[in-house]
Amino acid sequence: MLNKRGKFTITQILGLVLGVASAVIIILLMVSILSPNFDKGEETAKGYFKSFMSQIEVANNDEVGEFSMWQAREAGTNARRYFLVYFADGYKHNEDGKDFASFEINENHICLCYTYDDESHCNYCENLKFPVNSWEDYGRWDIDEQKKIRIELTGGEYVITMV
């Protein structure tokens, strides 16, 4: 509706600007979601890693953190599998024919890795503040999907136990 002089009102202009901005945001979101650059394995690993690191922060605050990777497993021989891998001070880990590697400066190094098409990907890693004492003592270890762990900070080390 035009005002008496035949011009748009401020309310109409703001409504038009907001409408156009909303449409642009929706288009950008649709493109990012439907983009061929979307990698389910990477996004899932990133989400699991953020969840794990948030539980490490819980343990750092003298509370008990819990972490698990519960999701339906994909069918087929090339299905993605997710692993929490503790490299300790090393850069390679091999378990049951699965090779994991993280070529960074490693000290108390832990990664969220996944396997797909017989390749392993360890792109989400962190050097923890303290060493990890687990059911495997202080060596390298990994846990896979559908396992739950408890994380506590005790005596200058993270104590990780299976639940």
C-alpha cells in the first residue's frame, strides 16, 4: 500500500527487505544441505568428536563424563565404521586389520576416526591435557560404535572405563 504521496512506507520497505533476506538464507541452506560436497562420514565424525570433547570438559570440571557412539550401522562391506582412537604419543594404531594414522605432533593424542571403502580417516584429533589410563593401561587403544565409556579426571590422568 502506498502512502498519500504515492511512495512506499518504511514498514513496507522493511518487510520487503526481510522477505528477500529470508529467501536468500533459505536458498543458501538448501544448497549447503544438498551440495555434493556434503560428506556424511566427515559430518558424523565431527559431531561425535565435539560430543567427546564436551565430555572431556565435564571431566575437567571434576565431574564424570560419558561418551558413546550409538547409531544404526550401515549395511554392506564398505559401510562406514566409527572409532575413538587413542594414539598416546604415537601416530599409528592397528587393530583387527584396521590401520589408523594421525600425522601431527602427538602427546596424549586422541582422534575420532572412521573407515570407508577400506580407507581410514582421522581428521578430528586433539592432544589431551592429561594422559589416559584405560582398560588397556597406558597403551594405544580404540573403541568402536555401540560402546559406552565413562571419563573421569583422577590424579592428573583421565581414567576411561567401559560401561
